[in-house]
Amino acid sequence: MRAEDSKDSLKQRTLQKIPTGIKGLDEITYGGLPKGRPTLVCGPAGCGKTLLAMEFLVRGATQFDEPGVFMAFEETREELTKNVASLGFDLRNLEAHKKLLVDDVLIDRSEIEETGEYNLEGLFVRLGHAVESIGAKRVALDTIETLFASLPNAGIVRAELRRLFRWLKQKGVTAIVTGERGDGSLTRHGLEEYVADCVIGLDHRVINQIATRRVRILKYRGSLHGTNECPFLIDMQGFSVLPITSMGLDYGASTERVSSGVPRLDAMLGGEGYYRGSSVLISGSAGTGKTSLAGTFVQAACHHGERCLYFAFEESPPQIMRNLRSIGIDLAPFVKKGLLRFHSSRPSGQGLESHLVDIHRRIDEFNPRAVVMDPVTNFTAVGGPDEVKAMLARLIDIVKARQTTLMCTSLTNAGEAEQQSEVGISSLMDTWLLVRNLEAGGERNRGLYVLKSRGMAHSNQVREFVLSNRGIDLVDVYTGAGTVLAGSARANQEALERAEALAAQQAIEAKKREFERERAVLQAEIAALQVKLKTGEEDLKRLIGGASAQARTSARDQAAMSRMRMADG
Amino acid sequence: MKPKPTAKRVKRAHPPKAAWNLRLYVAGQTPRCVRAFANLKRICDTHLAGTYRIEVVDLLQSPQLSRGDQIVAIPTLVRRLPPPVKRIIGDLSNSERVLVGLDLRSDAL
């Protein structure tokens, strides 16, 4: 009992958090913002502080039934309502339902004359009234630092802000206070001195002319938090933070197989195809049929009723579909059925991190069983090899955790080592197919082989990869007589061999006929000899017969003679 | 004269001629607010005798009124008439600055 008690009280003592409802932010803060305390959100101009604060309130009002008060010091209510409408937030509707209250505090310094002592009780009254009128649990103050600019006496503002944050804590509301970054300090006027519990830093950096937004938890008193910078996006659905810290190498491994769409290729991959949830890399130089292989895979998956998400970084969806139709793969019906979704974008459109967040969000939304990235090598336009590799490692973690099969194509530049994929991602991949050009005898043919495939007995053979209007087929290459031949050279060689075989056959036939003739002759000879033999035998018999008759006759003659000689005897 | 706890009109002898419409925002009867009202009355009686009207708004009683006049600091004096609207913050103890704020300085001289 006692142990339980102490456990309970410990639980009560540990910091309570409330979820923000913002994608990914709750994961990097391990549960949300400190309940009943103010959190400082700081960053340079245009980094998304206001939107973060507003989304915190809107999500609170719509998802957690926690009304919120937004106190704007920089924009008017109308401006704010318009600005966040682009994120799909309908402030008017929320205000009408008493879920949200937007108050704009606009002070024009030129209108103000300071004539003695004062405090900011008016602000407290306004805020207190707003909080009470809708029973607000969340408050956003954006950007309270403008008070320093509007009021002449910074000392008073400073003292009053300290009082304000204490007051907010007493009220038990969870607040977001925004502040613009200053030189060498988190905020221009040192708000971090007052708001010491949780500080979230937003950033907006431009590298190679591409801007990437990042968020980092700078401080979170009394709680574990992710310390890494995480990329985030602001788009039609509001904020999405990619929680890098929440990933690990702890996903399961499926033994289920998925077909590659090419029966012969399945046969090469241990007879059954890829593992579900594995990562497949198809690398090869230009025009070797990487996209065709990807298209075949997508077709097979959709055919089994599985959702596929196709990220194209080189071609538009109609172009991909038209090109695949030429090899007999029609993806349009799957798109119509909602099984297949394309997303085409230029890699240079946004930074790597933003791409990753975008991909992550789209995968989350569509929940596909297979994802195709075609080609990943184009990302080198926006990042170095190491960055691309890191990004793909994270992407693989994301899809593997979902047991989604990932297929990436990788373009190898002519003249580069084929076995070293351009972005060095091969070690991350479970299955690696290499499509290469076999150039000989004035023509180019495609050869395919499985360079590696973890966890299965895969073929070590090079197959000729033939694209026709019936799709992809794999043909055995000619491997006789110490050479490997493909294409017309293979056909040529095969014809040659057939001719040789035919000639040999004909020679046998001729030999056979010759022998037949010889046999006939010999048999005739045998018959003649046998006749001769018989004749000989008959002659002999006749001779023997004649001699004995003669003997008997002569004996009879002698007896007769003797009888005649008996007279004088 | 003491400020009343609720919003209240303090009318002077010639209400129809009240060319000056002043509103003083306070929050409870703190010494500072009481002081502000006293200072305001003294200045008005000196410079605007008979032509002004003071409205005292206690935000603790009617907090919803703070939004309309964009009140942040307490006490705040708002000159509603004559236009343009002017805001004067503080306890009005610096008479010179109050006169500047009310555009009364030239009149006073």
C-alpha cells in the first residue's frame, strides 16, 4: 500500500503535460507542453511563431475541448482571421461557439502620453475577462514584447510581465508566449528570464537557396525532451513536425512476400518476390528500365488491392502513366479507384527535411502498403550525399515501422561504378537490383541481376531484361562457350547453334542412309554366299550319296564274281 | 471628490456645452487611481471649467469595456472629444505632460 501511495504522489509530483495536437510536436516534447505553465516560442521573423500559437489554440478547441484565448499584439483580429484561414482554421466559427476568443491589443505609441505612475492592470483585466468568459484553458500571447515598443517605460513593462506570468500560472492556464529572436539572446527583451519552464525555438534557414524550417526544444524544465533540431512544415493542414527522435531500429520483420510483378524476377528472389516491409533499391544508368520495374511492382500491388504511393521526382503523373502504357501497364484504373496516388515534385522545390516531412505526412494520410521513390538520386540537387543518406535512412525507418514496402530507384551516371550507388544508400537497402546496359556488337541490351537480397536465397544469374508491349520479361542470357551474350548477339549465337545442330543432324541422317545402303549390299552378299554354301553342301551330299551306291554295287558284283569262281573251289 | 466604484458620469454645471469628453479607466480604488482622478479634476477645473465631462470606468466592475478603448495601462485617460482620440497613461501627476497630452498647453498659456 505504501509503495503504491508513494508512486501515486510521485506521479502527481511529476510535471503534467497537455498535448498540443500538433503533428510531431507532442512526440518531441514527450507528451506536450507543461500544463498550467507558460511556454516561450521564439525565433526570427517569419518562422511561424504566430501560427504555432494559433494552432495550439485551435487544436485545443477542436480536439481536446479546451477553449483558448489569443491575444494579438501585432495583428488585428481581421488580419489574423484571414491569415490563418489559409491553414483551414475557421476562427469566426470557433469564436461563435465560444471555443476561441481573439483579442487584439493595439497600442499606438504616438497616441500615448505618459504622465506618471501606472501599471498594466488593464491588460490583466482584459485577459482575465477573456479567459473567464469562455472558460479558457489555453492562452496565446503574440508577441507580448511589442509592449516594450509601445510603452515608454521598459522598467514598468518588465515588472508587469513578471507579474503577468505569475498570474498566468496562478490561473492554471497553459500559455504560449511568442518572442522574436534578439542578438545573442533568445528574445529581444529577454522574455526567457520570465518564462523559464519550456522554451521552443523555431528557425528558418536558407541553404542553397532552399529554406527549411526547423524546431528544437531548447529547454523543458522537469521533463525529458528531444534535443535534436527537427524539420517542420507549414501547409494547408497546419504544422507538421517530423519527430526524428522517436525513431529507432526496433521494427518487426515480416516473412510475408510481395510480388515484384515479374514472375521471372520473383523466381530470382527466392521464388516469391520481395519481403513485405523491406526496402528495395533499383539502380542503373539512364534508360535501363528502372521506372518500368517500379511501375510493374505498383501494378502488381494495386492488383492485389494494396494502396501504393508513388513519389515522382522527374516526371509528372500523366507522363509516367503514358510511358508505362507503352509497355502494357495501365495504372489509370488504380488511380481512379483510389488505390494509387501519385505525388510529383521537383526535389529542388524544397529542402531535404521539408521533403521528408512532406513524404511522412502523405504516407500518414494515405496509409499505403507500398511506396515508390523515383528516383532518389535527384535529391542530390538539394543536399550532399551524407545528407541524402541521412534523410533516406530516416525515410526507411518511417516506412519500415509501418511495414510498408519501399522501392527506390537510383540513377547511376555513366562511367561511375555501378556497384556504388550514387547516394551511398545501398547498405540501407534490403534488396538491390542492378539494371545495366550490355553493349556488344553495335547494340545495347539490358541485363538485370540481384546484387543482394537479405534473407532469401536469390539467384546469382544475369538475366536479359526485355521490355515489350506486354510488359517486362526476363530471358536467360546466352552463357555458353565462356561468354555472356544478349539481344541480337544472343539470338545470333542461338541461330548459329541451331544451324550447327541442324547440320549435325543432317550429317547423321546421311551417314544413316549410307549405312543402310551398305547394309543392303552386305546383306545381298550374305545371301549370295549362303546360296553358294548351300550349293556346296548339296554337291557334297550328292557326291557322298553316289559313292555309297557305287560301293554297294561293286560289292554285289564281287559276290557274283565269287560265286562264279566257286566251281573249281 | 472621490471616484465612484462603478462607471459613472460626473456632470459639470453646463452639460450641454461639454465640448470635452474625457474617460478615465481605473481598476478598483487603488491609491494610484484615486490620485489620478483627483489630478484630472484639478486640471479640468483649472483649464476647462464648465466645458468638460468626465466618465470614470472601473474595469474591475465592467472588464468588457477594456477592449473598446484598447486599455492596457491603468490608469488611462482617453480624450474622446474633441477628436482625435488621445490616450494618456499614468496617474496624471505630471500636469505639464497631461496638458500636452490633451493639447491644452497653448490654451493654458
